[in-house]
Amino acid sequence: MHPDKVEFFKFIYSDNDWRVVNKRSLSNDYIQWERNLELQAEEKSLEDNLLDPNNHQLYFIVGAPRTGSTFLSQLLIKAFNLGSQYNKVAKYYIVPLHGYNQVKKEEEKKAQFNSFLGNTDGDLNPHEFGYFWQYWLNFKLHHEPSVETLNQVDVFSLRKKLLAITNLLENDLLIKNQVYFNFIIVWVKQNFKNAKFIYINRNEFDVVESILNARMEQYGSYNYWWSLRPKHVSQWKNSPPIEQVCHQVLYTNNKIKEQLGFLNDEDYIEVNYDSLVEDVENELNRMASFFSREPINIDQFKTGIHRRIKSRHLPFSKSEILDNISKIKQQYD
């Protein structure tokens, strides 16, 4: 069941008042919503012609925020020539086939469609497609939905949509949106047999520190919740910022590992951000069997990979963060 316009933007805009950067414009979003609705007839026509069965895989990146998932997605698209959800298509969240078709036509005119699938520059950068996933999954108060919420998802139609996208791309599809998929891994696998998962993890201190930085950058305060909201978020809202973020990271990692334990070994792979940066060639070769294809142009990834430089100094000491991680981690071990 899809949300109506008011319900949809209520969830999307839940943190907009706090933002000091990347603020959304409701008037612009309303215009784009109506534009999407106008294109639904064309979308159906496209979809009806793209429903032949195929063997393409759906690869979902999961992991706590700030673990290097954007870097990983860009790397995987280039190294394994995977299809993705692109920046230029994101505004067509109700009618994505229209968006993909427009991009395909533009790239064909430039005689560049062969490089389209592996291109991660500008308009063809991978996008999280948050509006698309909210339109289909219709989360309510947080990102850890109840069984009742998931039972309302129109799985049959979503399967058709993703099948049509992979047929249009003629390729596997890499999906990067941990906010929507970290807590529904088992549900996704039960309903999409061609789903596989890439779990990216990173040193816990670095993740907590990075999320605290992200809070200040986005909201100008460490006190506002940023990104992924587990179902227990209301229980943690009165805790100090460090404790909130430690719960966010450690709880999320614990739930991901718990869910992956229900899958077959061939349905997921774990990737460590630090190992990836330190030896990208070895890590890509290790992933080759998982993607059933060899990495290409691997030499281009050996240079130019650098760890993200911290943009600010936190008003919290390293020992304070580590002590909180150690204390809170005991609740999830």
C-alpha cells in the first residue's frame, strides 16, 4: 500500500526543521510528486514490456551509517560493472523506469551507453533512492518496521518494478540504502529470492566519531538524531549524544549479524572498510565469486584511495567515546 502525499512527506520531512544544510523544499517536492503522477501511464507501458523473467541479482548494501558504503557502492559499480539507482533517476521515484529510459536515451545519443552501467560520475552517481523506497515500503515512525507494516507492502508489484529495472539495464542491480534495509534483511530474502547482501563494517570508534560529526554538519548540534532510527530510538532520546550514537551503531550491527545468521553463506558477504582501503585489489578479488564475475580495470583502484580526513574536532575525548562503546556493547554481546 502506497502512502498518500501528506503521509509520504510527513515521514520524509521528519528532520527538516532541524537542518542547517541540505534542507528540503516542500513546494518543489509537491511539484515533483505531481509530475511523477502524470507519468504513470507511460511507466505502466514501459513496465509491461520489461517483465520477461531473468537471472539478474539484487545486491543490497547493509551496515551502520558512516561505514564507507558510498565508497563501496561506487567501487563495486565500477569494478564489477553493476547496474545501480542513479542520481538522475531519483526524482522519478514513482516512475523510475521513465527516469532510467530518459538516461538511457541520452547516453545512447552520446554513444556512451556501454559505459553507462559502470559510470559513477555526476548524474550517474549511485543514489540512495530514499523517496522510492519510502513510496514502496511506507515506514511510519522509524526504520525498523513491524510485521504489520511489512504485510502492507505490495510485494508483487515491487517485484515487477525491480524486474523491469534489471531488464532495462540488462544487468544486476546494486542497491545502497541501509536506512531502509538494515532491519528487514530476512523479509527481503523471503520475498526476493534473487537478493544478496553486502555487509560493510568499520572500526566502531571511527563510526561513532563520524556520526557525531555528521550531526553537527547537518543540524549544527550534536543533540539531534541523524540518519537510521531503530525502533528503540525513543528510549535513547534523553541520553547524552555519545550514548545515543553508540546505541545506534552497536544495536544496528547486532541486528544485522542476527539476521544474516538466518541466510545461507552464499547469500551474503562481509566487507571491512579498513581492509578495503588498505588492500583494494585483494578485497575485490575476494568478492569475485560472490558477484560471479571478475573485477575489471583493477589497476585504477590501486591509487587515489584515501581515508576520509576528519573535518572537525569533537568536544568529546577519544577515551570518553571508547568507554561508552565498551559499556554499551555489553548490552548487545
